[in-house]
Amino acid sequence: MQLIQQTPDLSAYLAADEVIDHHHPLVRETAARLAHGVDDSYGYARAAFEFVRDTIPHSQDAGDLRVTWRASDVLEQRTGICYAKAHALAALLRAEDIPTALCYQKFDEVHGLVAVRFHGAWHRQDPRGNKPGVDAQFSLDGERLAFTPDRESNELDYSVLYAAPHPLVLNALTAARDRPHLWQTLPTAL
């Protein structure tokens, strides 16, 4: 699948905003801790991915009712659904000057993940969190995502790479009182 940048300006995929707040002290502190002893940006990207995937539980899997959406809040509260975990990973990667995009897949609901830019190409990564039947791994050599769309069931990969969260995703997250409410308002398509 060919991934398409929403904006041709690569600097947009390094920017901080209200959601991907990589200027926040907690994001900076976490990034510095993850970068300590790592030899290169690839090693850092893998460490950041594994940190978000493995130490921040997916709120549905953990039964956590809280809804997080801002990267620093995800890191502080240690919970989030796929979108929130993607926001946290994007902030950690951008904090170390690794271009990172937000991207999505369509299943019954829209699923969020990221793409990182290495060696002149984008590589999708899914920090959702592993569980039985889900084994997402960091890879620049073939995708190892949490889920693979079934075309016959009208599931798909969206090809657009966003510099900021899609408005439908962000609206659902910010309007949700709790995760049960969020589950009723998750976008089903972009």
C-alpha cells in the first residue's frame, strides 16, 4: 500500500500541538529516559514503541474507564485506547526529531496507529498493546501490525498520513465522559 502524506511539508510531522504535546516536561523526561544508552534513532524509535505498547495498557483491555487523548496525559495516567497510545508514541518520536504521522484502519470502528519515516519511506507501527491474538512488533522490514483488514468484510487501510489527529477521532475523544460513552461514539469511517 502506498502511504500518502496529507501535507507535503515534512516538518508538519515533527510539530507539537495540543494533542501531540512533545514540548511538555513529562514527554521530554520520558523521551530522555528512553534515549539514554540508545545508539541511534532507530534504536530509540523501537524503545519508544515498546514502551508505549508494553507499559501503557489499552484501556479496554485493562477495564479502565478513563479517556485520555493528549500525549502527556496518556503518559501520566498510563492508559489510553489505540488513538491515545498513537498520540503518545508520536509525541515521544517527534521529541527526538523522528517524523511521525497518524494513520488509521477501518474495521467495525476506525483504529489508530502511527507511521515513522526512516530511510526516505514511511513505516506503519501499531502501539495498541499485545494480547492473545495480537502480536504487533516494531519493524521497518515488513509490517507487523495488530490487525490486518479483511477486504471481503469492507475493512481497509486508509492511505493518508495525518500530521494531526483526524477531527472525527479527536472530537470523539474529547467529548467522551468515559470509555463506555466513547465506545458509543467511536468513528466508524473517516
